[in-house]
Amino acid sequence: MPPKQHSFKVNGVLVNESNHSEDDFSIFITAMDDNHAVMLVREHLKNHAPKGKSIIKGIQKKN
């Protein structure tokens, strides 16, 4: 039986490496717990966002 998954809303800021601009982001994701959700969001941003840093500001569990 697979582990129970929950929906999370993760929000934060992306800091662009080239011009140091900041952009807010919010992502809904399904994960086992909040740590797993943050790990999945960071991996997604690494593959799909411009080069730079991601700063997680908040995470909410959605029903």
C-alpha cells in the first residue's frame, strides 16, 4: 500500500543569478509530508526556473 499523500501550497522568492531580481512564487504539490514537498519544489525549480536561489517563505497543508 503506497504512503498517504497530502496537498501542500509552497510559496517563496526566486532570486535571479544574473541580475539579482526577486520574483515571488507559489506552487501546489502533492507529497508525503512538508519536508518532502519542499524537496520536490526545489527540484522542480532547479529544472524549470532561471538560475539562482530559491527561498522558501511558507508551506501550508491543504485539505
